[in-house]
Amino acid sequence: MRLAPVVALVTFAAALPAQAARGGACALDAARMRRPLATASGPADLVLLDARIHTLAWPDPAGDGTPHPAAPWRDGRWHPDATALAVRDGRIVAVGDDAAVRALVGPRTMVRTMRGRTVLPGFVDAHTHVAEYGESLRRADLVGLATPDEAIAALARWARATAPAADAWLLGQGWDEGAWADRRLTAAQLDARFPGRAVYLRGLHGFAGWASSAALRRAGITRDTPDPVGGVIERDAAGRPTGVVRNRAVALLDAAIPAPTAAEARRAWALGLARLADSGYVGVHEAGVDARRLKALRGLARGCALPVRAYIMASARDTALARALVAAGPDTAGAGGVTVRAIKAYYDGALGSRGARLLAPYADAPEAQGVAGAAYGFDSALVARLVAAGFQVGIHAIGDAGNREVLDFLDATGAASPAGRARRHRIEHAQVVAEGDVPRFAALGVVPSVQPVHAVEDLVWAGRRLGTTRLRGAYAWRSLRRTGATLPLGSDLPGSGFGIGYGLHSAVTRQDTTGAPAEGWFPEQRLTIEEAVRGYTTWARRAALEDSWVGTIAPGMAADLTVLDRDPFDVAPRELRSIVPCATVVAGRWRDTGRCSGGAR
């Protein structure tokens, strides 16, 4: 195999230690990574040898997935394009073969012999709710349960194990509001098992909630409470709340739960980010952060305590924060690993709860067509002001009508603020897109930020919502790629699994964890392994406007890397789910996940 030649050594002009910079700066500061480099010599801080390295430093594949002619793809197989690399001051300074890179080893260099493990640009989950995930770890886990009785039993076990105070809320999270949309859920069911207790069980994706009578009282939800904008309080024939809320009515119960203390909020972030790092990620795009959670995250970042980089989409629903950001403008310095240059807004609801806005009624509920725009709380004037102030915007849109209307909004906003088009505005999820609207993403420079795991988790019920014909325009990744769209990939945790292998397997096979359907769900929409890896690496960075300094393995780029036990480019698609992350490197800092036996030395 012919390896890329070792490149001339480059280094950051103002030398800074790997862990923390002088003057209180942090190795994770994005501003450091964007400064000019100057040629220099000297030993490396970190050297990786005997690795299978895929740099992804070649151009993108064609829209049909065909690798670029410059890609290391020969004879129907992928080939690593290097075996070794060196890092100094958080930057990659050399990539090539072992013999040449060994020349950069000095007395204080950390040398890791990879024993044939695979090194890729660092994986980024391009759509997360890490703060919520950290908080959910202190609640009863209801993910994957099949019936309401199972959820009640799981909550009872959790309550016995944690022994909450008599007046404390009993909280659970993760029942599937899509699969359970037609199940009978009532406050009376919870009251019978937990008499007098405030019980609140939040849905998997946060678009539905199930509460006891005591919880409804604490939230002030009565028969006289009007449905909030964009939300539904389900009621019985007499007009009394049943205990189920959907879409934006979930916020009524969320607001009634005592907010975490500042210390608890920091712990939630720390726990969630550590789980992501141990799962092989070096970065997250956090979708919808309010002022309280942002303050907690920045508190951690000031101590240079983040194990991954956090690209923040501040919540447009926190109007006080949004207005303050209009005045302050984007924060692109990335101090301590936190960048705030994007805004998250919601345009419509979710498909599972029948809140996604469709062009025609739901196939299984002809009276429903979803809710969107101002009726869902979307403040178009505020979002336009944020775009004019220099922010990228990521807008949640699920239904085909929702996606069309958001594309219309971004088109009009771009016309009013042409510089804004270059910010790669995003549509988060882009799940159901009408055929005629698919080419508009690339034409308008809009990025569809999609979650492969949604397809394999929703396939059991999505057809009932949409019908066969419309379903062909759902989760249509290949259709988007054929028109030239950049496709960052994420998980939407905590609503879905976020393992790297799970995400790659979902993208490449469109099969669930049992291997069904045998040929994949609408297999014509599958991604290639290169596209799937790029979705979590180079395309995720491009979607965050960071691709000029991180996202490929090349001299001068930030040393953000993911180490896997096997090569996703060289295993059967069915084996992707079992790939294990062994380590991460963020700004040159090595972190072992503890999940691989016989670790690198």
C-alpha cells in the first residue's frame, strides 16, 4: 500500500502546553486552532503508530455515493492512507508512515502504538440534548418498554431503589410517543399505583407527557386550562384532563418540576458529556440550550473541564436569552470548548405525536394535519433578527409542509440578508420532504441535519402515519445527497441511542437492531460507509462552520480524533453495530474509553 508522504512540520506560532494555555486559556479554545501556523521543528507531544488511518482529506463522494477519484478506493476496497501521525500543541503536525513519524518522538513525547486499530477524524454527534440526557439519568428509564404496565412497574422499581422524599416528584423518561400514540394512558392508571404522588413520565422525544392527578394539580392543569399555543391537553368526554399532554403542552409539566440547582446542572452536563466522550465522540451540536443550562456549561468550560467540544444552538424559545444574543452577537472564540454561534427554533411538532405539519392529513388520523409556524410558537421576526445579527439558525422541521415553509422562510431571510446564506442554516431532522422540495436544500445552501437512528426506530409506525406513497419521501438521505446536500448525522439523544456503531449501521443498512427488514427499509435511500463516516466527522464540522480548522486528519488541523477497535471501512455492514470506541483525542489530549482490551501502548 502506498502511503501519503510525511509532510513538512508545522506548529502553532505561540507554543502552548497541551492541557491548558498560558494566561488562563484552554487547549480547547477554538480561537487557538484558527490562528496562523508557522513552520517549526521539535518533538511532538503525541505520536500514534501502527494505525489504520483514514484521513478523509480527499474530496467528497458524488451524490450517488461513488468515491472521488482521489480517494484511497481501489479494486472495490477502501485502503487506509496513513499509519502514523504526530501532534504538537493540539495540532496535527505530520501524517504518514511509521518510520518517518518516529523522527518526531522526543524524551517527553507520549507514544501510542495502536496495534492496527483505526484512527479517524473525531466523531461529532450533530444533534444532541446532552444536558437533558444528564438530567434523565436521574429518572426512571422507560426506553424500549412495550406497555404502560411495564412503564409503571419500572417506575415502581426506580422508586424503591432511590427512595425519594414523600413530597418529591416521581419522574421517568423514554416511553415511545410514536408507538404508544393510540394507547390508553390516564392519570388514573398512575394514581392507582402511586396514590397522592406527583408522577410525570416524559415521552421518548419530549413531545408527549403522561402525568398523575397530583402532578396535574401541581402544574395548574385543570378543565379550565386552555391548550397552549402549539400544544394539546387531552381531555375526556366531560372536558377533564386525562393525564396526557402533547407537543407544546409538555412545557406546562416541565415548568412545574423544580429546576436543578446550579451544581446539579453542572453535574448533568459533566455526566452527559463524559458518557459521550466514552462513546467515542469529540464534539456535540447541542440543540436548544436555555440561559440556565448555558450558564452551567460555561462554568465547566471556565475550568477547562469539558471532555468534548460543544457547539451550542441557543434556544429561541428562551426569548430573554435570544434577545440578549441579538445585542451581543455570536461567540465564536470557543473558550473552553464552548461555541455559541447558532440558534435553535421549532417550526412544527413530531411525527409520532401527529404534531408534524403535513401537506395532507395523516393517513391514520384524517382529522389531523399537525401544527406549525406561529401556531407552534415560531417567532419568525425574532429568528430573522438573530440571522441579521450574525447567527446561524437550526430550525426543527419534521413534516413535508413544515419543511417547505421553513425553506420558504430561509429563502426570504437570505434575500433580506444575503450574507446569512453563507452561514449554512440548518433544518434539524428534515424527516418528511416533498419531492419537489428536495433540491431546494442544496440550492439555498441549507443543511439537512438528519438522524439515521430515527429511521430504524420509527419504521414500525411511520407508515401508519404517512401511508406508503408519502413514506417514500421520508428519511430520504440518498435523495438529498443526489442534489448535493451536506448531510451531518446525529442521534437526538436522549430520545435515541447514540453509539457510533449503531449510528453507522443505521445509516448504511437502514435495518433495526434485529436486522430487519432484510434488505433495509427503503434501501435505495441508504448511505455508503464513506458518507456515513463523513456525516459524523467532516460534514458535521462543515455544518458548524468549523471545517477550516478541524474535521480531517491533515497538518495544521486540530488534533480531534476517534480511535476504533475495527475499521468501519473494512467490515461487513452487519458488523458495524459491534464496533467499539477505544479512545478519543481532543486538542491533542488522549482519553482512553476503557472499553478495549489489550489497549494501545
